[in-house]
Amino acid sequence: MTLEEARRRANELRDLIRYHNYRYYVLDAPEISDAEYDRLLRELEELEERFPELKSPDSPTAQVGARPLGQPLGYLGQPLGYLEATFRPLRHPTRMYSLDNAFTLEEVRAFEERLERALGRKGPFAYAVEHKVDGLSVNLYYEEGILVWGATRGDGETGEEVTQNLLTIPTIPRRLKGVPERLEVRGEVYMPLEAFLRLNEELEEKGEKVFKNPRNAAAGSLRQKDPRITAGRGLRATFYALGLGLEESGLRTQLDLLHWLKEKGFPVEHGFARAYGAEGVEGVYQSWLRERRSLSFEADGVVVKLDELSLWRELGYTARAPRFAIAYKFPAEEKETQLLDVVFQVGRTGRVTPVGLLRPVFIEGSEVARVTLHNESYLEELDVRVGDWVLVHKAGGVIPEVLRVLKERRTGEEKPILWPEACPECGHRLVKEGKVHRCPNPLCPAKRFEALRHYASRKAMDIGGLGEKLIEKLLERGLVKDVADLYRLKEEDLLGLERMGEKSAQNLLRQIEESKGRGLERLLYALGLPGVGEVLARNLAARFRTMDRLLEASLEELLEVEEVGELTAKGILETLRNPAFRDLVRRLKEAGVEMEAKERGGEALKGLTFVLTGELSRPREEVKALLRRLGAKVTDAVSRKTGYLVVGEAPGSKLEKARALGVPTLTEEELYRLIAERTGKRPEFPSAS
Ligand SMILES: NC(=O)c1ccc[n+]([C@@H]2O[C@H](COP(=O)([O-])OP(=O)(O)OC[C@H]3O[C@@H](n4cnc5c(N)ncnc54)[C@H](O)[C@@H]3O)[C@@H](O)[C@H]2O)c1
Ligand SMILES: [Zn+2]
């Protein structure tokens, strides 16, 4: 390859990588897999290594992430002008970096050799090995132990301020004791796999676009305009690094740092271990790779950091990444296979989901033969046909997913995917609401099985003994048709089913009995109203308090509930008015199932101290009583211990004091929003008429 050829290819690669950075970091909607992206970046790095004259500070190999919105924008070098920023751009006091990658043990050894050369010392070295959580990095800034702001990484220099959204993650500490005066704490915000699957199901249910993977889902959820939406997304955070304050902390090793973070109250949820040398790292890597599927978060590798912090100072950073650490990535197999057919499954709510049947392929240790194609929006975007060759991988090593269609392999024989007219389970005509196809028949057997399974699930009525096999048997024998029939089961009905003895039959009956007292919010979730997940069930229960009130709710009243949109409200209303549903509720009530909301929220503000100043729209005593009911303390004077100062009209000197001490302030409206986030409803004042 001549220098000229290399230059041309390098420019091509840079354009491509910038385009994919933009899709990934700014839009949260990548078009190619991480492995494909990593190959492009690797190729560019190798070119720049072979032809050093091609190196340049604005090559993607020398940059972190992408510029946030509101900065001059443009992935092809020339600015596209300013897109309006949703968030305030914020400069990090100290720079944030990405990580260089290793894919093989060889490359980890090469990393260790680089360390030896740079430090002029023989290895093996001691390392801290941590799970590489696949989320997005955030920076929290504390002054005198008080959280001042939190921001995304952005391009490493400038991020987006997302403080309000970060505060919806309950484990993030707002105040700290015994820490350096100015402190940056860094970690990862991520979406647990379970929350990710649930979110995508909710999006499917609404006919909306699903997220490609938990990382994009986390990034999209943290960067919401409305923190209430973020609050409902089940984000979590884990922390692993300091920026400002590292020197002052006096810490000597990375492992000490992780323990220190824990001790200061930060969630350190990603596991960590100590290892010696590249071989030791390999041991940890292999064992974590095996356990990968049982983690609650998606890990895309392990992060290897020199444990001794004094060595970090000697090694420093490249433009993109620290020299003392490396990400050792898990393999991400991608296989080409053929889409043989598409079948349609009917879910608990009657929603029809297309499922792709693949020519079976082996990916990362197991056979993949089926893949969900989510909904019509997804099919349109993917533009796949029966007979197409597709590229498939396992997202997070677990969930099979079509990455893209290999359109260049089309022969013209491929057939478009046609949605059925009739329900594949019961033959009832399907109805279409927006992009969602649904079987409206309340007695559809598909709904029966799913309805029972969902009703018994842990977060619903929690009837542990009622497994899938048993549900099938009960349906087969006609012992139950719907969830109300569960409460009529007798011991003799159960004996002999699924090898059930006296003891397990009695156990199951006891669990069924106990499920009667779960309360309205669990019941609403368990009944699977369309579009109603855990969060909405909670909000509905909080708003209406009893089933009777809810059954009489109007569309307007439903629209007043947090997070209920037009479509959801209509779906709920239709179900509430459905005679079959009302009959089911009546029979559940007769069986003794509790239909009232449980008191909630007594601890929502526990541990926080509030001070009020200025004139509020409600009598001050009422607001104080409300705060105390939610577990908060209310005091009269602002001090360092104050969590928030609530500021009304014409505030007094307390406001200046709070500013001087760095105590965060809330308007009255912000206070009610905070309460709504934490309890699922806006506060009600007992004396309000
Ligand atoms: N598919 C696409 O189009 C596309 C586009 C751009 C980027 N990407 C993906 O993103 C990657 C680059 O993103 P990146 O710069 O965030 O790097 P990265 O995700 O590969 O690694 C660096 C990041 O790891 C995170 N991390 C997780 N656990 C950590 C721990 N215990 N200690 C330290 N850091 C930890 C930090 O956020 C850090 O910034 C690429 O390798 C690619 O996989 C994909
Ligand atoms: Zn049906």
C-alpha cells in the first residue's frame, strides 16, 4: 500500500467512523454492531501506526465519544450548524477518557510489555480487574460534600448536564462526609437486563421503536427532557473512579479506591478482583465470561487497571485513553444465516408479535433458531423479507438479535412479510391500533395462558408454586379458564397434576390465598391492562385508591395520571368498560381479593432535611406535614446538613445562606415533582377540598 492509498482509505474510515459516532452517541441509534465498529476503528489505528504521517489530532482514534448537541455539530468535518441542545453543555473540571481495547490474551500481554517499557520495570504487575459495565459514563461533581451537578461524558471535555435525571437514581448520594473539598466521582449509568426487556416490551406495546441494546436504552433514558420519564426507566449506577480529589484523597491503589467509594455511600455494583500479570487477568476474564449470563447487567468485557495509583502519574494518557488501563473485551460473535419464515405469536394483552425462524446457527455456545422481530415499526426499519440472509448476534451475550439484512445477497426470491388477518390462536379477526396488531377476543386461549402466567409472576401476585407446566395442565383439564378460577381450586383438583402431592398442593393453595392481600397496585399490574407496567399500575392505584373508583374513571381523569398518554388512556378505558373485564373483577372481589391501594411513600424522602423560605402556595404547616409524612426532617435554619431549601415568593436571607453553603434549592413546583418521582403521584393535601 502506498502512502496515497493509505491516506485515501484513512479518510474514508474517518468519515464512516464519525458518521457512526453520531448515530451512536448523539442519536442513541446505531446502525452497525459494536464489533463492526471496533473493526473499522482498529483498521484506522493500524493504518496510522504504519503511516505515522497520517496521524492527526482530529482523527477519531485521538478522540473520545462525540460532541454533545448545542455545540457546533457535524459528523463529516463541516459543522451542520447548531442543533438545539436539550441539556446545558458543561465542561468537566478534569478530562474524561475512553479505554483502549484488547481482544485476545496476546494483546493483554502486549499491553503489559508496553507498561514494562514505559515504566522501565519488569512485570508482572498487580491489576485491579473490574466488570466492564455497558452503560454510559457520568461525572458527578461535589463541593464540600454536596452534589452540585452531574453530567454525561460527551467528548471528554464537555458533557451534558443531566443532574435532575441522575437524581432519579435513588442510590446516588447527594451529600458526602469526609471527602476532598472539590470532588469528581465517575461511574457508569446502566439499565439492568430485566428493565431493558420490560422497556422494549412497553415500546412494542405502543408500536414505538425499540432500543437496540441496554447501553443505548440507558443513554436514551438518561437524556430525557422530562425526569419523570427517566424515573420510570429503572436505571442504576455504579462507580469506579475519581477525577478532582484523587490526589487529596491520599488513596494508593485502585482497589482501595473502590472500597473507599463504597464506604462513602456510592453504589459499587460491578464486581472487581485483584490479579497478577497478564495470565492472572486471563483467569479472571475466563471465569467472568462463563458467569456473564447470570449478571443482572450487560458486561461487554473486563477493565484491567494497574492497581498502583502512583504508576498512573508516570504513565499518563494518550489523547483518547489512559496508558495504565485497558478494556479486555468479550467475544462478540456474529453469524450470517437465513430467515426461513416468520410466525406470529399472541401475547397476554393480545398483541401479535412477529418471530423470525432462522436457519439454526451456533453463537457463543448455544443454538439460535428464533429471534423476535418486535413490531411493525421494527420490521419497517429493518426492511427484512422471508428468505433474506441476515447478520445475527447475541446482545449482551444473551438475547438473539438481527443486526442487519445482507441485501447484497438478495436473489429476488425473497417474500415480503404479511401480517395475518386472523388471530393465529383463536381465529378472531385482528384489529390494528396504530402500529400494533391485536386480538380483541377476551377469551383467546393465548391470552389465557399468558394471563395466568403473568398474574402469578413475582412482581404481580407472586404465586411461586404456579409454574408454566402447571398452568398448562390446569388449562388443559379445564380446571381454570381465567385468574378468578384460581381462587376456587381445591386440594383434590390439584392432587396428581404435575406430580403434585398433598404437601405441595396445600402449599400452592396457601400461596393463592396469600395473594389475595397484595393490594390494588399489584392487582392492576397482574391483570395486565394494556400498556400498564409496574410504574403505571402504581400511579393508577395512587390516583384512584380503589378498584370501584377506577372502574368509573373518565378519560380526562385517566389523562391526569402521571405518565398516561392519550393512547394508553384509551386502551385502559376500553378495558375498564369491557363487560368481560368487569365480570372478572366482580368474581375476584367475591373471592376476597383486596381491591384497595396500600399506603405507600412513608419513606420516600427518608434521610433528607428540608428548610422552607418565602411564601408558598399552600400554608407552610401543611407543606411541613406533608414532608414529614414522607419521612423527611424539616428544620428552621439552613446548615450544611440541609438537603434542600424550598424557595417560595419573596424568600428571606435563608436563600443567601443556602447559596453560600452550596445547599441545592427547589421551587415549590420542583418539590412536588420530586415527590411525584419518588411516590408515583403528585402530593395530595389532606385538607384540600
Ligand atoms: N455500533 C456503533 O455504531 C458504535 C459507534 C460508536 C461507538 N460504539 C461502541 O462504543 C465503544 C466506544 O465507546 P466508549 O468510548 O464509551 O468506550 P468503551 O465503552 O469501549 O470503553 C470505555 C468506557 O467503558 C466504561 N466502563 C465500564 N465499566 C468500567 C470500569 N469498571 N472502569 C472504567 N470504565 C468502565 C466507561 O464509561 C468508559 O468510558 C466502541 O468500542 C464500540 O463498541 C459503537
Ligand atoms: Zn386470539
